[in-house]
Amino acid sequence: MTTANQEAQEDESATVRFELSPVNTERLMNLSGQFDQHLRQIEARLGVEISNRGHLFAVSGHPNIVQKTVNLLQNLYAETADNTLNPSKLHLFMQEANLEQIAYAGQDGVKIRTRRGYIRPKGFTQARYVHNIRNHDVNFGIGPAGTGKTWLAVACAVEALEQDEVRRLVLVRPAVEAGEKLGFLPGDLSQKIDPYLRPMYDALFEMLGIEKVNRLIEHNVIEVAPLAYMRGRTLNDAFILLDEAQNTTIEQMKMFLTRLGFGSRAVITGDITQIDLPRQQTSGLKHVLGILKDVPGISFTWFQGQDVVRHELVKKIVAAYERHDQQRGSE
């Protein structure tokens, strides 16, 4: 049995208070997880705040999802009578209940403020991605081209800079040849590498304007650089974005992740189906997924073919490749 007292706070926020019963300390610890990691996992996935004193709980957040979260906690507490919970089981519970779609679908309040105006995520996966970036120090955005991974990460970086949450932006890409050799490209090293960094420049120009971006680059507030330039550095009070991370080696990925300093946030984006490394090399992005999947404070957002926001044909092309890969995997 539970009792609930719902308090409306603002138009876009509500709080529900309730008690879990029967009172059982072991079951409460099972529900909460070590250091409350299960509660934090639910908060991160559903965009709510959960607080408790013993068996007395309060859930705050968007009205559409608060009562759903209460129901989830009640069901999970019932589950603790016979089962031991873990992060994987929590993920399955939320997935089966379709809770993430409910949490993020239609949330017009999720928007990113930049100098040139507001950017709104399209669909629940993008909304969840933005929420994760705002609430975790290390974030992975993984999926096919055209899903907004890099664009939204740059937008969140610009927003953090303009709101003085960080002092600088560091936007990084591995300079890996996709069929072309860097040495045969014209120009000096900077000119050879520049085309690999162009997508991030384009996003910055769109959100801040060319003159503003050039001025910030001149004053080292914005740095756009190849991954190799990160070695040996520690970055404090910075928003660091590693794009095309599927083309990092295992050593490069470890090097990048250990650059994170105090007051910094990192976003790593990539598509593990588009790896340009030599065949004998393992992608650092694929490798790190198994290592960090259960580490608190790190979020993973997976984009699918249906999340593509480019030309409709791009979505169909991605879907066709996904079907082809599934057929090859079943042979």
C-alpha cells in the first residue's frame, strides 16, 4: 500500500510524495542500489528528481512522467521481495514500460539557447541526449549520420560557454584518412587537417556567427583541433567534444578521456558502423563501450535509423544498411 499527496508547483513541474511499504531495510537498499545508483539511473533516464528519507519518497519533474516514475518505483519495490535489482534489470523495466518515450516526447520546454536563437531537439532520443549532456560530466552519443549527434553537442557547448558554465570550448576530431592520404593533400599541416574539422566550424558559424567565432578562436576561447594535439594536456573548466570517435584507437580514446579536468564536461560522438581505421585496429569507441557502460556519471545515448533528421532518403538508406548488417550477422 502507498499513499500519495500530489503538489502542483509550476506549469511544467509537479511533485508526488509517497511511502513504500511494507517497511523493510534490505528491500529498500536493493531498490536504491549502492550509493543510490539505481535511483540516480532512473533520474538520468527519465529526467526527474528523486529524494527519500527511508521509505518516504518524493518525485519531482514534468507532470507527464512523475506519476509514471512513482508507479515504476512501486513496481520495483514489489520486485525486491523476490529478486535482486541491478542496472540491467532497471533498464529492461523502463524499456518494457516505454517510459523514456513518455518522458521526452513532446517536451517543448527542452531547448538550447544560442546567440542566434533557440535550438529544439527533435524527438525523444534527441531530447534525452540534451538532458544527459546537461546532467553528466561524460556523455556518449552513438548512432548513424544525420541524427544530430554533433550538431546538438556543439549547441550544448555554445550554450554552456555563453552562460559562463565553462570558460572554453575544445572541439576535437581524429584526422583519419577515409581513403585519402593526408600527406598528398595540398598545404601545410593546418591546411591538410582543416577539412576534417570543417563540420564543427560550420556548426559554430551557424550558432555564433563567423566574426564571433573567429574572435573567440583568436583569443583561445574556442579551440578546434585534431585529437593528436590533446596528448599531455589537462583541460579545466572546458566543454570538450570528440567527434567521429569511431576512428580513435584504444590508446587515443583512453588518452582523450583522461584529459578531463575540474569543472569540465566531455561529449564523445561516433558511428560504430563507419570505422575508417585499418582492419587490424580496434575502434577505441567500440572498445570503451564495454568498459564504461556501468560507471556512474557517464551517460550513453543510442541513436537509430528512425532518428535521422536529414533528407527522408537518408533515413531509408540507413535503414537499408541496418537490414543488410542484420542479415550478414545471422548468416
